[in-house]
Amino acid sequence: MALLAESGMVQRTFLFEGRVQGVGFRYTTCEIAQGFEVTGYVKNLPDGRVEMVAEGAAEELDRFQAEVGRVMERNIRKSTVIEGEGSGSYAGFRIRY
């Protein structure tokens, strides 16, 4: 996985709070992801938040995050971002159940 670190690939874990479950958040996020060079997943958490893990170039993740925030802004009350090193373990972007 050293190739990912050398190529500038990063992983970001996003935790979204607000009215984010039961409003098509995961489906919409997957649709948005198709327009970006990102991999990862989105899933509902038992505590009512939505977790999204995305990997890609930092600039691409910035654009992806901005678009998710723009489209779902009415539903997001708070978001937290944790950044780490990309793992390269995801193929595509999917909903996890």
C-alpha cells in the first residue's frame, strides 16, 4: 500500500449528524460519488448518524465532500472529518448495511 501513500491518496471518515437517516442520504451519496474518483462506503450507524468513508486524492475528496454538503445541507446539522492514510482496500463506492 506504499503506492497509495506516494500517490497522495488519503482516507477520510465523515460522521454526519442531523436528519440523515431515512431521507435517502446513503443513496444520494452513492449517486454523487459516481461523479468523482473516490472509493469507499456509506452506512447508517445505530446512534442515528451516517458514516461515510472515502478514499482518493485530497483535492478530489474536498470536491466530493463539498458536493455532498451542498446537496444534503438541509439534513446535515453537524459533520466531523477524520483523515488518515489511504488503504486501497475499496473497489468502487457502495452502501453498507
